[in-house]
Amino acid sequence: MMMRRRAVLLWTATAVIATSASAALVGCKDRGQKSADEARADLQKLVELTAKDVAEIERGLPEGSKKLSELLAKEVGKDGDPKQNVPAVRSALLKMRQQVPDLGIAKSTFFAFTDDKGIAVRNDFEHDTMAGKDLVKAWPGLAPVLEGAPYAATTGRFPGTPNPAGPDKEWVAAVPVKKADGSPLGLLVTGWTYRRFAYHLQVTLQREMQDQLMRAGDKGKMPILYVCLFDNEGVYGAGAPGVTPVPAANEKALADVGLHAKTEAGIASSPLRLTDREFGWAAARLPKLGPDVGVVILRSEI
């Protein structure tokens, strides 16, 4: 009788442990799925924000070209050679951005002026690493502008100092710059890096979440949130000067997911366990940046 009672107790304890473990596993999956669902709900906001940001460039760059032509004529003279007065070129670029509203709020990390062959004369940075380099060779998708196209945008990788946050790429756009008589003067080029743009998307989304919590009077904690861009070659986490980059392990885990393939047919999402924590991701393509470029949100509830 005693042995039977012990057997029953042992069976009961085992069943309770198994049930508890099963419930915990389900709970973890539920948390990961909830994060994936929440991330998926925010994706369209980032797709629309990207379209808005690109539209600012599409509208502003042609206007900026006209303004830059006028400023260069004043700074270096109507018949002067901008390459002989490089400081004046930077001054004109800075003034141009201030005087064109769309470019003043654009997310661009640089503006550069090239000669009529696509060789950079000067950008608007204090320390210029583009001067003398062939920007069209670096970004071949800009070549149509040299051949008369009014606008071109492309993606690529500019040769130069590596980003300490990891491999990076750029989205760039260009328009022709013409003299008053309509003859070619050069190109106006602008753009941003993938990591810097991902940072912009991440910060914008975080601020919106904080505002929603405040308006709702919700004292709940903000989720852990990362935003990355991706293409068919890699994942590029949010990064900016002085900002802690997305953990390399997170980028690798997202790269292993195969985001480019999974988003061929549309939005994709799934739970993902990282460093003993339940996350969820959701990803979609960003056609305004290019057919192979996309954005992924990685999220974990607190």
C-alpha cells in the first residue's frame, strides 16, 4: 500500500513538472510571437517613412541643383572653374541646403558637387574624403545623369574608411548641375548610409512608441527594439557617431534567417530566441531604396 502511494505521488510530481515545463515553453513561444506580431504592425510605418524621406530628395535635389548653379556663379564667377576655388564650393553646398526646404530636412548625410565627368570636387563635410574620387565609378547607377537623365538613384559601397560598426552601403541620388546657358557644369550628389538610415528609422519608431505610452497613461516599459536594413548580401544595424551599434550577434542571427529570400513574396515575421531571450522579428522590402533593400524590426517585450 505504501509503495503504491509513493508511486502515485512520484507520478503526480512528474506530471506537474512536465506540465509546468510545457506551460513555460508555450509562454516563451507566446512572448516571441507577440513581439513578432507587434513588430509586424509597425513595419508599414517604416515603409511609409522611407517613401517620405526619398520623396524629399526627389523634390529637393532638382531645386538644389538650380540654387547651387546660382551660388557657384556668385562664388566663383560665371566663367570661373569651381575646381580652382574649392572652399567656395563647400560654402555654396552649405547655403544651398539652407535655402531649399526639402533638403534642409532631408536625412542625407552628405551633399557633394562633382565636375562634368563625375569626379568629386568637394562635399559639405569639414574634412572631405570624397574630393578627387570618381563618384560615378563608385556608384555606377548614377551614370545616366552624365548622359542627360534628369535624376538617378542607386545603391552601392563607397571605397573608403570602414565603418567601425561593420560593413555598410549607401543609397545615393544625383541630378545634373548646369550653367546659366544650359551647358553642363557637374553633378549634385547626396545620400545616406544604410546604418545611418536604420538609426533614423529606429529612433523615429522609439519616439512614436514613447509618445503612445504617454498619451495612454501606460506605465509599461518600452520593449527592446532594433531596426536594421538588409539586402541580398547582409544585414546593417542602426549606427551613428557616438551611438552603441546593434549587437553583432543580433545582426548575425538576422542574417542567418535569410531575410532577403523570406521577403520576396511580401512581409515576413517569426519569433526568434537570442541569448536566452525571446524576440520577434518582422521584415519587408523598401522599394523606394531599391528592389533588393528591406527593413527588419527586431523586438522583445519587457
